[in-house]
Amino acid sequence: MKKIPILSVLLAFCLVFCAPGAMASSKLQEEMEVNCGSCLLKDMDTDTVLYGQDNDRRIYPASVTKVLTALVVLRHVESGDLSLDQTVTASDTFRKGLTSQAAVAGIVTGERLSLESLLYLLMLPSDCDAANVLAEACSGSVADFAEEMNRTAEELGCTDTHFVNPSGLHSDDHYTTCDDLYRIGKAAYSYETFREIVGTTHYTVPASNTHDARKLHNTNALICGDVYSTYLYEPCTGGKTGSTYPAGYCLLSFAEQDGMRLCCVMMGCNWLINLDGSRDRLQFSESVRLYKWGFENFKPRTVVEKGSPQGSIPVENARAGKDTAVTVTAKDDLTALLPKDVKTEDVTLEPILPQSVTAPVSAGDKLGTLTISLDGEVRGTTDLLAAEDVEEKPKILGRLKEVAHHPRTLIAGRVVLGLFGAVLLFFFVQAMRRRAWRKRREDARKRRG
């Protein structure tokens, strides 16, 4: 692997934060064409963009909107505001905004349904009346819920999204992008309840106080073949369909295979009439084709192992001396999603390190980052940590104290004290002798006188 020496922090910022996601190689992009208005295929573990087509263009999401609706509801459940088994009563205002074209479950005012049942009605047959009942249960009104949807989208990093209802019924002011839908879809997919619901092919809603049991089937033909069995795709784990005349036919879906978790956003599709008169529903067929292309052409590879040395940094004010340096190691395994024909040696390692650090340094301190890239496109980043402790040079008082307590200093001190005591004893003896001699001489003088 090529290794670039110390780079500036500015370069690191640009590489890591300015790019919305690593793109597949341009060669692979050019080899693939998708028949849709816009689309995006992205790896959810590394946020690598495998394929994008007008993925930043503003679009109408139709009922794919309900992915965000479900996410907002599940966040309320997570916080304890609501519970899945909680009973929700349909108000006399929940139909506000619903049109004759809206898919509905036939919910009536006063009907009592569990929150979980409403979520299944929302995501499997895409019932818009269930969306409004959920909105009122969470926020009090459809309008207030739409504001919460927009706040949630903003928190997720969506930059060109604005929703006015929880169902996806058309409005010129109800729009998003494939990039933003990926952020919403990935966040929702992190909830086990969401994965369970969108991965369910059939579900029976228990009878309510006003309605018999409702038998549901999933409108996502990639997992449920009740209507269109030709599109079944085993790696698909779930998703959400949507369609309006302005939006076209849409599908946000998820698939897992060979250790990869991909999200495909397929928007603005049409239907094709085949020679035999059958219709090719492109939101399904193009999603399957794009998934197969992604799984066939990419695979995750560990480029850097956790704990592997990735350079060293000079340490100033180190106790061991001016030539002291600290080794830095990778905090985690650094795995990148790479085209299968790319060799590990083609990946560039870019350690982002300071020119020096000042002691003390403790093992495990973050001292820099390591970025891996391919053809100038960032594929992953991990922290670089100090591999060992480096003590600082003692200050003068500390140095004196250290010297004073050194074994050699203690021995020398005892010797000096011994000599000093011997000298004092010598002078004391001499002084006593002189005093005795003077006294004898004085006594002799007195006897003579």
C-alpha cells in the first residue's frame, strides 16, 4: 500500500468532512445505466456511494415519506413517550388533508388500534389514514408532526428536504433528494422494530372495536410476491414503496449479502410495456439489477488492522531526551468497500499527524487520524493512538527532589555527614585540650604567686 507522510489538518478536513460519501470508480459508473428519474446505491456500514444518478436532485417522495413517519414514531417509543402496545383512538380530525386518491385502511373516528398495528398499516399497505392517526398520537396534530419530521430530517443531516404531511400525498412544498432519503432510511433501519415491520410479507391486524381483523400484504414486490412474483429478490430485507403522478413509481429498500448492507433509493420510475404485453415495473426490476451489480462488483476488505503501527511522532520535553518519538497505531480495523478488481496495494494510506507532541503522553491518547482512499476518494477513517507512555522531563524542584532521594545521593550524604561529624569531634577534642592546658597553666601561676 502506498503511504503518504504527514499531511496538513486542512487536507484531512477536506477529505473527511467535505465529501458526502465515497463514490464508486468512474469506470464502474460508466458501465452501469439505470432507467429511472434518480437513484442511489450506498453501503450502510461505510457510507460508500456505489452508484448515484441525479441523487442530489430535488424530487417528490410520495409514500416513501412514511419511512420518516415511522422513524419519528419509533423515536417517541424509544424515549418512552409512547409504547408499541399502547392503544390509540382515532380522533374526529384525523382525516384532515386526505384526498380521494389516498390509500386508506378504513379507520373511523373512535376506532381504537395499537400503535404497533398502526405502524403495520402505515408500512405494508401504505395506508394514509394510519399515518394521520399516528401523527396526532405523537404530536397532537398533522401540522405539528410535519414540523417534527422536518426537525428530525435536519438532525440527520438532510440538506434539501421539506415535508408537509406524514403520508407523502403530493404537495409542491413536499420534497427531498435521494441523498436525504438514504440518511432517513439508514436511521430508520437502525431500529429493530422498523426492520421487523418492513421485512414482514403478511400481517393480520387484530379486530378493533369497530372493524374486523385486517389482513395485510407488503407492497414491496422484492420480498412479497402476492401481486408481482417475478421481482422477488432473496437478499432484500425490506423497504417502502411509493407512487403519485408527479413522483412516479418509487422504492426505498435494503439488502444484505456477503457481509454487505446496501440501501437502494429508486425514484421517478415508469412502467415499460414488454413485447408480450406485460409490464416491467422499473422501481422493482431496476432496484434488483442495481443490487446485483453492487454485490457483484464490490466487496469489503480490511486494509488496516487494529493495533498496527502507522508511524511515529517526535516528543518534546520527554524525560528520555530530545530524540524521543512515540509510535502511533490504528484504533480499529479499517475496512473499505472496494471494487473487486482493485488490489490492496492500490489503496492509499494517509496518516494525518502533528509535527510533534509534548510530553507527557499516555498510551491510548489520540494523536491523529488515518484515512484510506482510492483514486482520491475517501473510503474510511480511523483514529491513530499512542502505543506507549512517554514521561515528561522533571521540573527543577522535582529534579532536585529526585536527586536527593537517589540511592547514590543518600550514600554520599551519609559519607559527608560522617566526615562532618568527625571534623566536629576533632575540633571539639582540640578545644577541650586547649582549655585544659590553659587551666593547668593558670593554676601553676597562682601557686608561684
